Amino acid sequence: MKHITGQTKLARLLGYGVIVILVLMPFHAVLTTWLASHFNHFDLLRIWKDLLLVPLGLGALWLIYREHQQDKFSKLRPLIGLIIGYAALELVLGIWALKVHHVNANALIYGWLNDLQYLVFFVIALLVAAKTNLKKEWQRLLLMPASLVVLFGLLQHYVLPADFLRHFGYGPHTLPVYETVDQKSTYIRLQSTLRGPNPLGAYLLLIVTALVSLFMNLKKRRVLVTIFLLASLVVLFFSYSRSAWIGALLAVCVFLGLSFHSKYKRRILLFGAAGLLVVGASAVLLLRHNDRAENIFFHTDEHSQSSESSNQKRGSALEDGLRDIWHEPLGRGVGTAGPASVRNNHPTRIAENYYIQIGQELGVFGLLLFLIINGYIFVYLWQQRDDTLSAVLLASFVGISFVNLLSHAWADDTLSLIWWGLAGIALAPVILNTNKHKQYEKTKKAATT
């Protein structure tokens, strides 16, 4: 009995650790920047969650080992094996790149953290959620912090001065105070408490999908949910993150497709989405000579003062990234591409595409390994798509995957830790405790009928 009580206390303690990361990550950028402005050591403050992952990981492994539940990992072993293989490849190529001077130690460590922390957190959250009731709390863990992010975004746009974040230490040596469209102060891009407009847009993609699910499943408090959803869409729009706009539309359409079980409703959704796409494309074409429309949708106009538009830069970056993979199919090593390469001694390589970044770092084999891991996650979520959290994650995964084609979405630790942590929580019952998951689903269905 004492042994069981001790394991229960450990599981509960580990659960609190997972909750701390999920709840604080939306405020990670603003809090660490503000603290660094008072105490310095910006990089040290930023790795608080990575340091927390160490005891959480050791505790989770000890919990499973002590309870002799290795036999329940049969379904999980292929995915865990792939993640371990991917991590090993990261370590080997990273050390090799350091030895041949492709990367310095600073960029290498930053690259390892960026590439691996969310996969480690996924495994930790999965193991901990198998022994706790974290899944029942997913709406609060996701949406309560998001409400503050959205509120601050609204204040940024309608009330606060554009340079308000300078009071929190934002500046040339930390994070930009604000960003604009095509260097025009008329079009200030919201970033709220995240590290930039594009990370904010990708994060809100997940929030919007979750709110749509809440609207469809709740019979009460729909007015409150609607207000929250509309406010999120306003902040998403003024982030001016076009990839996030499209990703959010894709995610919502996928979620509705998963929710509609009749062919008639799915057909209506398909035609509606196609109609919306046609109307949107037509509007953009008709307004292509309107300065406001050009700035919003194309991030440039005929009066642009920029020597090269963001679209041209993105196109050039994609071409350069693909050329790098073609000439170096084995990769150049961790930290030589993506955000980590900013810290390197060599020229920065930002491909504006997360998958190309992985190819630049780990080569074709590393990219293939990463895509297979993604495929496993997709299949697991698909298998339990009748579960609301799994459906939200599956739909948002489609949207975020699109965003990754145009930016480094998974390199943002706020989005990656939250999404992959929730994925671990969602998949824990079905992978590690099938009987309990089935009983939970039966109880839930009985309560709603």
C-alpha cells in the first residue's frame, strides 16, 4: 500500500510539472525577456523548461519501471524507437559538425534544444498522463492561458502604444519591440506575449480549432465561447501571418470534416470551403491594386521602400534550402540551419520551411525519419479521432504542417511544447491503457445521451 501511495504521489508531482510547462509557455517569451532585463542571463532564463524536463523525464521513467508496465509499450515501441533513432542522429551529426567546424558550440546546443525538446516532452507527457487525469483538464490547460494571450493582443492593437513591450526588456539585444508589414508603421503586426507575429499566428491556429470544437460540443456558455473565438480571430488577423490564416482555415475545415458523420454535411462543407476559396481568391485579384489589400495579403505595394519583398526573400530562401539538400544529401549538422544558425560563425541559413531546415541539418535520411515520426502521430490521432482532443490535435496538425512549409513553426518552443505535450496527453490512454480509455469513452457517451 505504501509503495502504491508513493507512486501515486510521484505521478501527481510529475503531472504538476507538465502542467507548469503547458500553462507558462504562452508567456515564456515576455517573462524571460522581462526577467533578463533585470537580471541579465537571457539564454539561461530561456532554458528553464529544458532544465525542468530533466527531472520530469527521469521521474517518468522511474514510475514506469517501478510499476513493471513495460509490457504495455508494445504499441508505442516503434514510435519511441524512431524518436530515439532521430535523437541519436541529431547527436552524432551535431558532434561531427562541431569537429569539422561547421557549427560552433552555441549554435549546436541551441539547435539540439530546438529540434529535440518537444519530442522529449511528448514522451514525458504521454508517460505521465497514463498515470494521472491530465486529459480531463486539457481545455483549461490550453484555453485559460490563451484567453490572456488574446486579451493582451487586443490591448496591443486597440489601446497600448506600439512600443509598449520595451517596458519588458524588448529591444535590439533580445526580441523586437514590434514588427511591421513591409516596414510600414501603419501595419503593425501583433505578437502579444509570444516571440513574434508568426509564432502568435501559428499558436492561435490551435486555439481557434479548440474553440470551434468547444462551440460545437457545448450546449451552455456558447455566447462566451463565441466572443472568445471572435476575439482570437481578430488577433489572428492582425498578426498578418498569412500562413497562419490559411493553416487555421485548413484546421477548421478538417475538424468539421471529422465532426460531420453524414455524407450530406461533408459535401456541404466541401462545397462551402471551395466557394470560400474562390471568393477569397477573386477578392484578392480584384483588390490587387488597392494599397491596403496589397499590404495585407501580399505584404508589399507599389510604394514599397524595401529593396526586396518578403515574398521574394521567402522564394529565394526556399531555393537556397533545396539547393543545400541537393548538394549535401547527408546534411551539414545540427545548428547549421534554421533559427539556431543565427548563432553560428557561418552565414545564417533560414529556409523559411521547417522540413527543409531538417534536411539541411540532418540530410535526406534525417528528414525521412522526422516525417515518419509525424506519420505515426497522425495515424495514432486518426485512430481515435472520435475523441475531441485528438480531433482538435489532428486538425491543427494539418494546419501547422502547412505553416511549417512557409516558416519554422516547430522551432517556436511555445507552440511545439504545447502541441506535442497535448498530443502525449491525448494518446496516453489509447496507447498505454486501452481498457481504461474504452471505459472513459463509454462513460462520456453515456453522460451526453
